[in-house]
Amino acid sequence: MDNGLIIEDGFNNNYEMQTLKYLLNTKFLETIKSFDIILKYNKSKSRKVKLKFNNKIYYADFPTLKSILYAKIFGYNIESNEIIVNFLKYKIGIPINKIAGLDPLWEYIKMLINCKKHNNNCPYPTKVKGYDIIDIGGYIGDSALFFYNFGANHVKVYEPVYYDLAAKNLERNGLPIDVEAKSVGYDKEMCVSEDLNATGLRKGNLCFQLITPEEIIQDNYDLVKMDCEGREISLVNTPCSYLNRVNSYVMEVHFSYDNVTKIIDKFKLCGFNRFRVVRITPNGFLHYLYINKK
């Protein structure tokens, strides 16, 4: 520990290995049943499917089937065109036509579900009872549900791409729907390509409005959570008078450790003195950064 800074390597968990073992042990008939679900909700129902019994399955929809098998770990059912997964004490829905290749999402959900048992492996704080929280990059509402599960008073969500899914997942669980289809930054708008695993990392034709941190932090809050694919760097240009309205921050910091350093230096100038950095990728592309006043 040096000047309030703690640096760690990764969240130590073996959820991915547990999931792979589950998939390898899944009975063949369960695999067929899951594939029948895909065919039922897939527009291309005429695809030819080739199955082999040598522990390998070849077919066009493998990414979608694998994603459904991941979902089986949590327990799920099908409603209309959505797969509904058990998530903590809530239900979270994802359109079937968007679930192909969502392996990182299932690992992330598994980690959040296990937060109470393995607090050191948790990306978000669990001691949030009574908190008012800003969630920038609310995705499909998962982090808002997480905070409500641990007793948050209110979560204000900013999600520019999947805002409709976030709102629907809050609504299905009887929680306040406070979602805005915007993200953070000092430009007027941003255009990205859609990727349910990391929308915002690549430029594309999907455009949305950006609003400044000053416009977002209008009142006092207990916590700001940021997962906005690089736009967290906008905080270095935010006046301390606004940053100090929040007691704690947790954010993904992208691209390099230099960005982590820039954000930490900014918050030190604003009087914050507790920082924890968790390196997620060996190449330094992604870090979790935790900032507290004391």
C-alpha cells in the first residue's frame, strides 16, 4: 500500500472452469432439447443440422446453443422471444436473437451471483444499503438489479444502446424504471458498432447522445459505477466540485494503465485518498478502479 493505492491482479475465480465442466457434463438429450428451442425461435428453420456422437456437435447455431447451455447453470425459461435467467432474487431477460456468443456475460453474471460468498472476487461493492447510485453503462439492467439486491435505495441508469432491455428488466422485477438512453462525455454524440459483450469499443453506425459528468452529477450520491468502454476518461476534465458530490466510484478503465494514472491523479487533486486497482487483462487493456474519499 502506497499513498492510499492498492494494486491487485485479477479477480481470483474459477467460474469459467466450472462452466466448462458443466458444459462437458451436459447430457446429450439436454443438448438436443436446447437445440430444439433454438429452432423454435430461429427465423431460419430450414438449416440442415449435422450431429455426431463422438463428443462433438457440428451445426450452424453452435454459439447460440452454447449460450443457452451456459444459461442453464442459473436456471432459465423461455417467454416469447426471450430467455429469462434467474439472477440473485430477480429475473433478467435477453432476446434469443442476441445471445449467440455471450460467454463473457454468463461468466460475469456467475461472478455477481457469487459476490456474497466471495466478496473479494466481486467487481461491485455489496455494502450499498440505502445508497443512491448512478449507473453509467447500465447494459441490460444487471448492475442495477445487483445494487437493488443488496439494498440500494435508488439507481439512476444511463444506457445508450440497451436502454430498452434495462428498463424492461427493471420493470419485470417491480423496480423503479429510471433509465436514460445516454452516455457520458464532452462531445455531443458518439457512433459505435453494436456488440452485446462490449458495445462502444468500436466505431459504427449506432449513434447516441452524450452528456457531461456535470449534467449527470446534479445532486449528492453515495456511489457512481461506470462501465462505458473508455468514456470514463472524461472524468479527468470534470470539476472537483462535481466529483466531490459522490462518496465512492467504481469503474472499468480501458486501453492502458496510463488512463488509470490520469484518473487517480485527478481524484487526488479533488481530495480523494483511497484507490484500489485490479488488473483484469494481462496486457493492461482493462482495469477495475475503486475510488473512495476515506
